[in-house]
Amino acid sequence: MALDLSMMVEELGGAVIGPAGRLDEGVALAESNKLDGAILDVNLDGANTYFLADGLLAADVAVIFATGYDVKMLPERFALTPKLSKPFSAVTVEKALREAFSDRL
């Protein structure tokens, strides 16, 4: 699924760093690269990505959550963070990217 998502982002003109299958890999990628945005699976190998999302948002990096869970289960502080519900399509990925970057265009 991460490969499909990466291809969709690239087809829309984005450059992809990753994917990361574990939270520590995601943190390492975020710390070692200048990111404009990140699409985070809510759950990476059993660990939630809220800590990483908080750090990215604090650094003014756009965040999109990808999840197979009910988005209402996300903490309230992420109410305005764009979400992709699995399974997603190129259309829903583009919509989430536009939402995440609407103030940056």
C-alpha cells in the first residue's frame, strides 16, 4: 500500500522520501530531511504516529493521516488534519494533498 501511495504522490508531482515501516524509521527520515509534508499511517508496526505528527506540525510540515480506523478515533488535536481513509484512490490522495497544502499554494 505504501508503494501505491508513493506512486500516486509522484504522479501528482511530489517527491517521496520513504516509506517507513516503523515509527523509529519515520522519525529518522523526518530528522534527516527537509520535508514539506508527510503522509503518516496512524499505526506503524503497532505504534501510533501522534508523537511524530505533533513534531512535524510544530515544524510547520503539512501532515495527512492515512488510516483504516474510524477517523473519529483520532485525538481531538488532529481534528483539522487531513485524513485519507483506506482504501484510498488517486482522487482521494489528490484531495487530501490539496487540503494539506491549501495555505501553501
